Amino acid sequence: MARSSTDRRAGALGDFDALPDELLCSVLGLLEPRDIGAMACVSSVFYVLCNEEPLWMRICLSNRERVDSLVYKGSWKRTAMKNKYVCMHFFSVLCFTSLYLYRRWYRCHMSLENFFYDAGAIERRKELSYDVFVQNYDVQKPVLLTDLAEDWPARRTWTIDQLVHRYGDSEFKVSQSYGQRIRMTLKDYADYTRSQHDEDPLYIFDSSFGESTPGLLEDYTVPYLFKEDLFSVLSPSQRPPYRWLVIGPSRSGANWHVDPALTSAWNALLSGRKRWAFYPPGRVPPGVFVDVNEDDGEIHYDGPTSLQWWMDVYPSLDNDSKPLECTQHPGETIFVPSGWWHCVLNIDETVAVTQNFVNSRNMELVCIDMAPGFHHRGVARAGLLALDDDEFEGEHDFTNPEFLKKHIGPHPDHFLSETSADGMLNKRDFRDWLRKLQVERPDLRHQIWKCACLAIDADTWQRRLSSICNAHDFYFKEDQHIPVGHGSSPVYLLDEYAIKIYIHEDGIVTALQEIDHELQFYALLRESASPLAEHVPAVIAKGIVYEEGELFRAVPSVDSGEILSTGMSMVSSKDSRAFWPYIVTRRCPGQNLAHCRGMMKDDDYIDLASFLGCQLRHLHTLSLPMKEEPVLGMPDVPQEWTHFVSMLRQHRQTLAKRLKEWGSVPRHLLEKVEDYVPKDPVVLIGVAKVENGAAVPSRSAAWLHMDIMEDNIQMVPHASLDGFQNDRRAMQARYIFDFGDLRRGDPLYELVPLFTDVLEANVELLEHFLESYKLDLAVEGVRTSYRAMCYCLLYKYDAMEAIFRGSKELRMVESWHELELILWGMLNE
């Protein structure tokens, strides 16, 4: 746009005149509020740029120091300044025009009252039968269903005003474009919606509303067409988010996306109107940027907000390029099939509920999407953009599982690989899901087995399992050929036995060392008089599975040392055959802790903490004449501690990076973590002095389980001494499994997974554990609570997620020292 001869932009901006307004606004958004205030005093044009509400919205939401409640103060500038005095007097600036600022202002203030559109591209159906839905729509195309919500109480009561009356003080999660997770009370959010003029307004999109406001769940029922949801077999802690309360003002919405893991969804609108647009799987919407990684086929996409897309991209499309569209009215439910791109714009103030689901028709698509390798996921979502040149010819059905299977790339071992980045379930919960489905949905076993073969290479592992069973005259049933547990090695549960086939991310040598440690431990337990032996399963058999062409052969072993020596000789001789050590233990009665939490009572958890305190005392005081080769090049560390300290040092080097990637630590604490954790973690073991050139610790290392988590603890029904069920108790801990990670180290380190995973970060239960444990955890010269807090941060998995989960108070602490004393202060007594 040509400038007026009196345009004051150049004189007001000086050298900054070379930058377009959009870039200038982005640069200002990187400054602190005090600096923006100073820039506003520079010139009249900088005054305009520095008082833009979108700028202060960005400042407020992207620079929040912690995840807490947001209270909107009538403008984003007031909100960002946190109630400090803000000058809100504005004056006109003549002879300055900006097309960028004008278009943004127009989008912030435009009315969408007449923005509805419906040409019948999406069918409207009433009284649709389940069979017709499956035949004509499920996994095929969107459809609007006009009568599914007619009998819901929500149909009459879910307006913002009525919801504020019932749940005004309840907090809900708010979706926004700047990445920070925020919450608002419904009353504050309603006040915000009535006064805001934002281009991309805040949008309530809360997946935990059923837990925070359970009364809302009574206001609607899942429509009969979508009753089948295969994720429902998972426990609440395992199940990924699947239902959302959705509330938004006019101009808010969801930009172009494909739902995670290619799940299907239904969205029921209770008040207001929504405009929807769809593109079929594999057809990327115009204006959406797609990046397909050339190395692994993973796809990332970005694009404008829904309002920007309809304003700027949509008018340029010819009829053949336009999406399928419809306007959803109150009481209507829209079905979104697996893999369909969709975009939503709220025409009015709207309230809706939506759920994603997996059923028997889209199950294979969901499992393929979660399989490792990623290229197939790019093909499903980016279509031709993710295909090689020689694959362009012919018809491509991007919703056909058989077509997508061809693009699951080769991988050394799918069992060791993580599921796709946004695949909803991690590999452990994914395996557990398939096993539970096998038991609860025998009608789908053939389909479940196909999914297991695609995602975890189950057919290959079954052949290895068969060779072991043949060698020992074991028998396994059809519903026992999917591995269990959360460990990295496949574990199969037969009627009487548990079979573990050792594999490891670090290779076969590490797997051999693990089974050697575990077998030595079991042998020494039998020879000792330790009471721990009563709570560890007995070893029945052991050996090695060899690969012989396309077949596998299991060779049993009598001597525990034979497996290590045979395996190491094969490694050193570069034997071309692949092999896997295995161990067979007696299957113990009951279920692991992960499956029992829903049945347990308060006294059961107290008993569990006491049981673990007693058994870990037996383990940590056990004298085991096992050899652990020291790590060379560590003269400052006592020999028995070298492996433990080496692990801590490795985790210390990547500490900030890992915590940032996990995203569980509030920003204000993340910024202080480097100063809190010692540069060299060797100080945590209390190395007191050096004698004759050797470091001397203040205490000896103990043997640690290293992986005391809920899937390694077996529970059985609790009965009183006279044989009758005790009303105050339901389940009791009886066995501890999986000693493959056995290492020497600091017993205090063992408390990290126990506290965060088993005891669910409950400080009172930790006290019961310590009362039963009865061992001194202190070392000379280092505060015990400080060591424990550092071990949480240096742990191999994200221990902080469990600590901060659901605790607003802990997220608000000012320092690591304060958090340390809250969680671990009792250890100093």
C-alpha cells in the first residue's frame, strides 16, 4: 500500500522503518513489560504498536511464571501488569496507517452473526439406525445427527449463564495459542468472554471436567451410535484424555487438525452455532504448512487460526478446492471420522461436549498410527506429500489399513520402540490395552492379534515363546500370546509360569548382564535365611533362544553362569545368529498393583507401604557376593559406587534438557534447577575423604532393586486371620518381581520410584514406609532431604510429573529447597 506524503512512520521508527509491522509486533512481544512501556515513549508510532491488545495478550500468556488461575482484568495490558497501576489514556495518532494492524483489528471486532453456511455437503440424519451408521458413515464420512441430544438435561441447562450459576467457582482448563497451561474459574471466564475483543479468544477445552465437576456427567449420555469405545477397558490412570467440555465465544475455534491417533469423535452442541469444514484423510487443507521429516517420515503441521483461514484463505479457493462444510445448530451432534482434517469456528457463544473413541471399525487405524516408524502416520495425514515419487501412481485410500501397513518402515525391533509421539498411549500401556481387550473382547481376537503384530511385532515374539514352551513342555493359550508388564523385556503369563525374554535398548551384552544378576540374586536368596525369599517368585527354568534361519530354537541351561559365558562367547566370536536369554519363574497368585488400585482401601495402602518398608530393609541389608565390574577412569569414586555415580553424572549432563522436554516442572523452578543440583552428583553419596589415593565414602553401597514400581508388586485378596474378609481391607501386597535392574547404589535412590509411582507422592504413606524400613538413610555432610530431592530430578524417568500432578500448592512453591522440605523433610529427623 502506497504511503502518504505525510505518513509519519519513517520518522517515528527511524531505522526500524525497514521492518514490516508484523515483524515489529513480534519483536516487541519478546520484551519485558517495563521495556515495552519505555518503547511506547519513544514515538507516536511506537506508542500505537506498544498498546496493541494482541501484544499484551501474548505477553500475558506466554510469559506466565507458573501454571495457576488466570483472572482477566478487563484488558490484557491490565492483566499482564498484575494489578499494578496502568495508564489507560489513549490519544489519536494522525498520518499513520497500517494494513496489518487494521486487518487484525477488524478480525478482533467483526461480527459473525451472518457467517453461517450450509449447502448440504454434510448430510443431516434423524433416527439413524446403528447398522445404517456403520454401513454408510463410520470411518467413511462426516454426518450431522439432529436428534441424539433431545432428551439430555444438558440440552436445556448448558448455557454459559446457567453453568456459571451452578459451577461459577469451579476451575477449568483453557486452551490458548501460546503454549502455557492455564485455568480459570467459570465465572471469570464468562466475564472475559463478554468484554474481550481478541482475534483468537481463549477457549475452554477441559478433558478433566468429569473429575472436577462430576455433576456435568449426569447431564448427558454417550449416544447409542458411539457406545463402543475400546479404550474403556483401561484404568482411569492409563486411559488417555477422551472427553472434553468445550466453551468458547464468537470468533474462537479450533484450527485445522487431525485428531490424535486417528481416533473418531462426536461433538454435541448444546448452545450457539459452529461452522465446520472438512477435508478427507491425506488431503492437506490449503494454507496449512506441512513438514514431512525426510529421515523418519514424521509430520508436523502449522497454519492460521480458524478465523484467519476463513477470512484470508477460503475466499481464494475455487469450488473444487473448497472443503465440505456445514453449520451445526443447538441440539445437533456431528460425527468426525478417523483421519479427517477438520476446522471449527464458533459463530456465537457456544457450549458443547465432545468425545474421541476407538471402536472395532477404526481400531486398526488407531494401532497403525501408534506403531513405531512414523512414515505411515505421515502418509495417513499428509497424503501424497509423504509418499516417494515412485508411489504416486494409482489410487490411494488413506483410510485403508492395508494401504497404510505398506508404509510402516523397517525397524530393528518394534518391541523396543516407543509409540508415535502423539499416539495417545505409550508402548507399555498400549501392550496392556491389547491384552485387556483379548480377555474382554474375545470376538475381536483376530483383529487384536493383527494390531499387535503391526505395532509390537507380536508374531515374531510368539514364535520365540513357542520354542521356549516346546523345550520345557509348557502350554500357552490363545489369550496369553501378548506380553504383559511395563518393562522393556517381553513377559508372558501362562497358567502356572511367567516367561521373561531379555532384551535391552543398550544391546545384548546388557541383557546378558541383567539375567546374570537376576539369576545370581535368586540363587543367593535361596541360600540365605532372608525373609525376602518368601516374597520373590521361584525360578523354574532358564536358557537361550537362538535364531536359526526363519526358525527359533530354545536351549535350556542348568548353570546360571552358563548363559552369560555362552552369550559373551557368541558376542566375541561375532556369531551371526541372533539370540535372547530367557528365564521362567513360578507364576504367583493375584494381580499387580497397577490393576488393583480401584479395589484398594485406605488401610490397604498403609499395609502396602509397611510391606515395602520391611522387604526393602531385607534387600538393602542383604550381603550379596555378586561382582559388578567397576567403571574405569573414575579414581575419585569408590569401586562399588562407580556404576551408580556414572549413571548420576550422565543424567546430570542432560538434566535441564530432559526436564524441559518432559514439561512437568513449572518454569520458575526450571530456571533454578541448575543452581540447585550439584555439578558433580558424587557429593550425594557422601565421599568423605581420600586415603592412599582411593576415595572413601561415608557408607557402603547396598543392592537396589532400582525399579520398584506398581507393575512389579503383586497383590492378593486380603483376608483376616479367621479366614473372613476384613471390611477395612481388600488387597494386600505379597510378592516383588523383576530384579533384572539390580545394582549397587544409595538406598535413598530406591525411594524415588516407590514414592512417585507406588505411593503416588503421598507423604503420609512415605512415613508408614519409613516406620517399617527402620534403616538410617543419612550420609555424612549432606542433608538427607536434599539428596532425595536431587535423586528425584536425576531419576531416569519423569518423577516430577507424579509430584506436581493435581497439586496446585506444590506448583506454587518458590524454590527447590521449599519443595524439598515439604516432600522429604521427615528424612532429616
